[in-house]
Amino acid sequence: MSGVSKQLSTSAVAVAAGLSESWAWKARDQGILYEPHFEDSVVALRVYAFVTQIAWPGKRRARSARQDLELWQSTAVEAARQAASDPNTTPDTALWVLEDSIHLVTTPAERAAFDLEHLNGRAAFRVPVGLWVSELPDAIAGLPDRSRARTKRTAAAKPAA
């Protein structure tokens, strides 16, 4: 993550995450996004959008019913938020989401140990949080500067003296 954290609007978090604003509003309503928003909110929102769509094998859920956030989902989002500011996070860092646990792994040794200790044929999802963190500077830089755009419009709208 970059050294200087820029405060973001809820809309900017959604744009930087590559998601519609409705995801950001849902995340805010469920306590996942809270003011002020910074770069880690972008990664948290991406993970939130991912984990809320997971349906574990053998577990039924109605897509139309309101889904309260489960503990494992909140834990996954917070682990991703922490990875966004962890200096040890690399593009290879992955968040493994299992039905009963969450694991951040970065090195090949950690990946091998995780596989041996936890997978054993279990269903799991690998979320590329390290890659998403490495994309943050470009995503933030690509956001429109609303304050600059507002200043130009205001100056253009003023009548000449």
C-alpha cells in the first residue's frame, strides 16, 4: 500500500474496487465499511462482495432472503483489511476461506503447510488479496479528483467582471 493514505468517499471505494455502489452501501449497512474510508476499505469491500456470495456445499440459502453477515465472513473481511496495511503482504499473499476458518498465506512454505494441515479435500476458496493490494495504487490514482473538477466548474460558471 502506498505510504500516504488518501481519504475516500463511499462511491470512490466502490469504483476503486471495481464494484457497483450498491455493494458499498450494503457493506456500510452491515458495518463492514465505516467512515473515514481509506485504501484498506477497497480491499475489504472486494472481499465482502466475494464472501457474501459463497454458498458452502450442503448448505442451502435463499438468494432473495436478507443474509446477515456470519462470523467467518466478517473475519475474512478484517483479515483482508489487515493484509492491506501489512508490510509482509506481497502479490502472492492469498486469503484462504474455509467454512470454519480463515488463513492468510504468502510464502510457498506457508502455502504447502496450509494445504497439508487444513485442506485434505475440504471445500475452500482462495482470494487473491495480495494481488488486490498491489493493484491499489493504480486503482486510487485512476479515481477522478472530484474537488478539482468542482473547482473548474465553479470557476467556469462565474461571470467575467
